[in-house]
Amino acid sequence: MSASTRTGETSIKRAALINMASRYGAAVVHLVYSIVLARILAPADFGIVAIAQVFVTFFALFQDMGLGSAIIQRQDLESDDLSRLFGFSLVLGVCLAALFALFGLPISAVYGEPQLMSICWALSATVLFSTLNTVPNALLMKSRRFIVVGMRQVLCALAASVAGVASAALGAGPYAIVIYSISNALLAFLWNYATNRVVPQFRAMLVSVRKVFSYSAWLFGFNLINYFSRNADNLLIGYFFGTADLGNYGKAYQLMQMPQTYLTSMVAGVVHPMLAEQQDDLDRIYYVFVRMTKVLSLIGVLVSILCLFAADEIVDLLYGPQWTSSAVYLRCLAVSIWSQMVCGASGPMFQVLNRTKEQFVRGALIACAVVGGILTGVALGSVEAVAAFVGASYWVAFLLLLPFLIRRSFGRSIIAFLRMLVPDALIAVGVSLVLFLLNPLPLQGTLSLVVKTLAAGITWLALIVALGQSKWLEALLPTRLRRKLHRPSERNSHDKA
């Protein structure tokens, strides 16, 4: 391994650790906020806002349009280009916010919820501030100011959580969730803009937009179809089964997404900025990809199996007994956690390699599989069936993304890559067997969760050591500690010599 590769790995690890620390801080804040809010509001309150949030997420695709990633990737953008792109985002934000406010009327009519109209009017402010944040946030990431980004995430989440909980306690109902969303978007924009004061320029805006269009258009297309595949379940469950079932399913889906949101995306989020300047060094990029995928796979095995066997305890501890139905859905969705974490590093690699077109094509095939699974579940007439088919359909990404990326983009052997994941599958079998044997024990609540977590964790660690997989996780340790761990073996080898 070259010195540059080792230095690059260290830099990425340090950036990932900073990002993880900040995201975990924000995650803890958001988790506490969600737990408190779940004990104040009813499932129907979450369900009605979840419908509106689906459309907020849809509009978020247009507020970015791949511009953020394009700004990070393109190394030839000048200050005038950035000013024009910011001017474009300002015009775009105003138009999107106005359109979203008008969109509230047909949404409330379709779902038969008059309250949805006023919720959409309020959430249009979130659309505006999030769109304005695209360029300042991309500049922060491109300059690798991860500490500043991390501080912003934690403090904005904390301030928005206080506003949301306080409004819920005062009887705001579902609008407490709306207040949280608006506060977080506004504070994030003000923070980023204060850090990167870009003066909007409206003349010749399209000149700079065209400069990044070939890269951002395919990424925008991928995000668009990914949105539909990720939110079709919410739309259809809300329409066919009602807001209460949607609220329960939404909580389960949120828990299923936590490893992806608070671990995979933390690591993947820094890879693109760190590797964009070395986008022609294929060997180094593949080295980083393999190590990322292997670490995420080993962690994903433990999380996926634990959520499968301890879904009831996790939901009861976090949200209370009134959310019992969520545990059933979480158990169905948990089967997809491992596959999603294994594929988590694929997206940034397509972007670093300038292969956003291929990412779009593969994403379209995956979206068809996911939506097909959702429609099958709806046809069977139960939310549990929807959750089961959604969980199973995410394995299609494993079959479509990884072989193409490894064979076509990196020119490497897919067989060798899959052989590397065999020990992870054996670990999954071992941990599952231990938790299955624990099921008959008369344990409940927190005690049951503690026992299952300890049993799963000990078995996981023992199998990692027994199968020689600890070398992959050692990369997470500080360099000095790794050197100390290897010194005894080095001394023994010298003694034998």
C-alpha cells in the first residue's frame, strides 16, 4: 500500500469520525425529541404530517437538482459560477415554495384531511430555506469544514427540538412537527450563509447551470426515482389504510433507516468531498470502497439480526406500548438493513467516478422492484405485507448495484468481492441462532433487550475473531492503538527469527 493511500485513508477516517460524532450528537437530540413527542402526540398526528413530509421530500429533489454534488465534484468552478448558481437557487426556492403552498389544496382533497392544506402552507417555508441552503452547504463540504458542519447539525437540531417540544406541550398538535422542520431549515441556512457569504448573481445564471448540467442531471434523475421508490409505501398506506396505520409504519421505517441514516450516510457523506480531487486514481478509490463496504457489512449484520429478534423490545423502550404495531413492521423491514448498509458506499463511488448516468439506470431498475413489492403488499390487503415486500425488495439493490459497480466501473472480480462477504453471512447465521435459542426465556421489556443485545454482541465479536475478520474493524481504531496491538506479534516474530 502506498503512502498516499495510507494518508488518504487516515484523512477519510478522521473526517468520517468528525461527521459521525456530529451526526450522532444530532441523532441523540432528534431521538430524544422523537421519544418525547411520541408520548405527547397521537399516531394520527404523526401520520398526517408524514403525508405532507412525503411531498416536502419530493420538492427537495428539485431544490437541489444535483447542484450540491456537482459543486463538490467540479474543480473548475469560479466565484462567478458560484454566485450565479446561488442566484439560480434563490429564484428556484421562491418558485418551489409558492408551488408547494398551492399544492396543499389538492393534497388535502385527495386524502380527505382539511388540516393538510394549512400544514402544507406552513411547510412551504421549509422548502424555501432548504433550497437556499444548497450552495452554502456544498461550499462547506467542498472545503472539508466538517467540524463547522457538525456543530451546525447539533445546535440547529437542539434549538429546533426545543421549539417543537415546547409547541407540542402548548397544544400545537401536529403543527409541533411542522415547527421543528421550519426551525431546523431556517437555522441551517442562516448558519451556512454566515459562514459562506455568496452574493447572488442573476445575470447569465444558465451559463453556470449548463456548466454542471451533464453531471447533475443524471444525479437528479436518480434522486427522483429513488424518492418515488422510498415514498410510494407512505403514499399508498396513507391512502388505502389510513393515517393511524401510516403513523405506525412510519415509526418502524424510521427505526429501520437509523443505521443507514446515522452510520452509512455519515461515512459516505465525507467520501465524495475527500476523493473528488483524486477522481482519476482508480486503485485508491477501490481500496476505500472495499474497506468501507466491509466495515459497514460487519456492523450491518449485527444491527439487522438484533432488530429482527428484538423489535418488540426496541419499539416499547423508545416509543411506548401504544406503538406495538410498529414492532411487527420493524421485524419485516429489518431483513433489508444489512443489504442497504452493504450498498451504502456505492452512491458516492458512482459520483466520484463521474458515472451518474450508470447510477441513474441502476436506480431505475431498483425502483421498479421496490414499487412492485409495495403494490404486491397493498394488493394483499395488509400493512404487514407491504413491510415484508419492501424489506425483501431492497435486496435487489445488492444484486444490481454491486456487480455493475465492481465489474464495469472498477474492472475487478465480483466473485472475489462476494467471497469477502462470506464470513459476514456466517456471522449472521451464528448470531441468529443464539437469539433464536433465547426466545423461549421468560424475559420482557428492557431486561429482554439488554440480554439479547449482550448475547448478540458477544457472539458477533467471538465470530469476528474466530473467522479472522477483526482486521477490518481495526481500521476504526486510532493509529497508536493499532500499533500497540501489533507490537507483541512483531516482537514474537523477531524472537522466532
